[in-house]
Amino acid sequence: MREERPKMYLMVGSIFLTFIALCSQRIDNLSLCYLIALTVSLIPGICHRQLISLVRQHISNFWNNKIKIH
């Protein structure tokens, strides 16, 4: 994605970092640490089941179909 669509990569990265900043401002630090630890512990199972590639494929299919309509 970085080489193919650099503007989209920058936009997604900026939105993600803004979301993380907003969450860390609103949520208590202990809860945020718990959510981060939970996510990190779930990553091996997500990778084993290949859910990231499946979600990425659904998003790209949705995005490509949306572009074709307009």
C-alpha cells in the first residue's frame, strides 16, 4: 500500500495516530495498558487464522467496488 497509494497510506496513518491520541486522552492509562496488552496477546491467533489478510481483502474489494460505481 505504501508504494501503490502513498497519499492513502499517509491518510490512514494520520487517522490511526489521531485515534490513538484521542483514546489515550479519554481512557485511563491502566485501562489503555490493559487493552494494548490484550491486543498484543491476541495477535498470534489473528495471524494464525489469517484474519488480517481476510479483512484487508474485504476492505480492498469494498474500496474498489466503490470507486467503480462513481
